[in-house]
Amino acid sequence: MRSRTMRKQKRDSTQRHFNRGYQIGLAGKSRDLCPLNNMDERAVWMSGWRSGREAYWGGMSGVAALHRDPSMG
């Protein structure tokens, strides 16, 4: 039972890191704002940041960006 809880916590933190990176990227902010030092967590955050930057560069902002926001799915 413990391992199931551990996996769920890991998924939750992974999703949370991705979402936070996405929001920073969508706001057009620098990747240097990544607060994570763990390489795996940082990679997930950076992936979210890149997705957010793509949306930002594509003109997605405000309501237009909601359909791409990973936290809304």
C-alpha cells in the first residue's frame, strides 16, 4: 500500500513542477527562475517552461491559453 501512495505523490509533484514551469513560461519569464536543484525535477519543470514559452510565442495569453494549460486538464 505504501508504494502506491509513494507513486501517487511522485506523480502529483511531477505534475505540479510541470504546471509551475508552464505558468512561468507562459508569462514570458526566464528559465533562470527555476527553483529546483534536483536534475529530474528540474527537467520536468523545464519541459513545462518550454511548453509555456511555445504558447507565449504563439500569442496564447489569458483565456486563449486556458485550453493549453496543463493544470486545466
